[in-house]
Amino acid sequence: MASSTTSPAPQSTANGHGATGPSSEARASAAARPPGRDARLDNAKFILIALVVVGHAIEPISDYGPASALYYWIYFFHMPAFIMISGYLSRSFDSSSMRVEKLVLTLAVPYLIFWTIHQTIYTVERGGLPDTLSVLKPTWTLWFLVALFLWRLTVPVWQRLRWPVAIAVVISLFATTADLGSTLSIGRVLSFLPFFVLGLSLRREHFAHLDRLWVRIGSVLVLGFTALLAVPVSDRLSRDWLFWKESLTDRAIDPLMPSIGIRLAFMGIALVMTVAVLALTPKRRTWYTSLGAYTLYVYLGHSVFLILLKASPWYDLMSGPVALATTLSLGMGVTLLLCTPWVRGCMRWAVEPQPTWFLRQDDKGLAHKEAEARKRTAEAERSSV
């Protein structure tokens, strides 16, 4: 998730005694280099993907009070936060051939692979084919890949608008008043749209405000208050409000008021909690900073693991605090396991496939570059004989 990242910046070397300073060309070249990876964002991505796994893992035991409160607290903000970071990391998408091909290879193809894996497991578990085999209906967690694919295709449009965030909020609210169905998870695509567009609108200097002392103190208070808020909310409010996918017209309350007001309240909670988590996330490198680059492996891999786990007797063997503690440990263990090099090596064919053979060769595309690389390799081999 949030797979578009900047490349690490080269480390500069200090001039030795008597060495001449860098030329104007060197300074210009250094200024043109892309900025390095943001350690804060990588740290936040790992924290958020761990919360995704934990949230999905404790869902079957959320009838237990503390597990339910934790589940609601995680779902208040974890996907909006991830989506905002994804929007920020999508700012360079320009609809060029290479960008579109990369979008297909990193989102569309993995989606088809894991959709097939999910449906195969469901078919075996149920002893028959599911109700629909349409690839336009995402299975469980795969809605995010569809949403990110569609959001990134619209990046040039949002970058041309004068008030993109306000327009996205209006679209999101109007979308809740119509029954959009489950095709392409369009309900979630439109409901979460403001967070993606907000991420697109952010700049690196905006993150500097997170380091202010009053922001950090306020962030602790926000997370503490929302943790307390999750307790009564988990008892009184339907989970449908957390998933952002269903129309407000099928609720037991008026679809306009107070439904729109509740949706706006959830938007506000998600936004302030996202800011709070980012403010409290270390901006220096930590032991898990490098793991933030592998969120897509965790996101796709944990879905298969948990589908299999839910089909097993695991959740029938425990209950209460033991089930919660054990499942939390399991969720964190799975997150770390899916980040290990050997697991990523086994999953690379599905998470980062390179089937450029089915793409048209374009002089600006990945397929052309691969063909050129193969041609150079062949020529080098012939010349060495």
C-alpha cells in the first residue's frame, strides 16, 4: 500500500582540506535529485499496516468488549490515514506511459492474482462456486487496490482544480445518498476520496508543523479521547459507519440529517487522529523504518493468511482476554513475518509481477525498456563469444 515512494537520496561527502568546492553544474545536479525517503512516512506506513492486520485479526472476537473498543478505535482512522499518505505519495503521477504501465503492474495485476487466490479458497471452503465470479467485485481487502488504481488515474484532474479537497468532500457526501452497489467498491472509492485528495494537496513543508510541542501534546490528548470515545460508540453505533461503503439511505435514520452529520463527524475524527498519529510518529530512522517499504506485501499476504485462519478452529479455541492478547501477538507476528526477505522473495511473483510481455512496446514505457535491456544483454553475450 502506498507503494509510490521516493528513492533514497545519495549521501554527500564533505570536501577535504584544500579541495575545491562543487561546480555550478554539480550544484544544479544535486538540486535536481529527488528528495530522499521520508523516515516519518515509512514509520507511519509500518505502524498503520500493523494496525490493519491487527484490526482484521481481532474482528472475529470483537464481541468481547475491550476487543470491540480497540476495533472501533483502529477503524476510526487507519484507512483514512493510509489513504492520505497514498495520496501524498501519488503526487508525481502524470498519466505518462511508464506511470500507467507501473500502475497496471503494481495494482491491477496483483489484484487479479489475489482475487483468484481468494476465490479459490472460498470455493474450497464452501464446497462450491461463489455467487459471482465477476472480477469487478473485489474480495475482502482487495477494494483498496481498486480504489488506489482509480484514484491515481484521476490525479491530473485534481491537480488542476482550484479547491480539490472541498470538491472531493462534496462528492463524498453526495455519494452516500445513493445506493452504488459493490461493483468496483465504488462506494468506498468515493467515500474515502477526500483523504486521497488531501494527501495530493500536501507538501513536504506541511509536515514540519507536526513537530511543534503543542501539536504533539494535543495529539496525545486526541488519541486518548478517541480511545475513550470508542467504548460507548462500539456499544451503540453500527459497524457500517466504520467501513465507509454502504449508502446512508438504507440506515434506520434519516439519510440527510443526522446521517450526513455523522459522516462528517467520522471524517473529522479520522482527520484529527491521522494528524495525531503522524505527529507522534518518529521522524528519525528506527528499526522498523525500512519495513515501511513493504506494506503491499503485508496487505496482500495477511489477507490470505487470515482467510485461512478464519476457516480454521483458531477462534473457537479461545475467548475473552486470552483470545485478545493471543490474537494481538499473532497479528504483530504476521506483520513482521511478511516483511522478512525470504517471505517477500516467495511472494514477489504475485505482489510485484513483471508480465510486460502483454504490454504494447512504447518508447516511453516499461515494456520498451525491458525489450531494450534484453537486446543489450543478448548483444553483450554475442560479443563475448
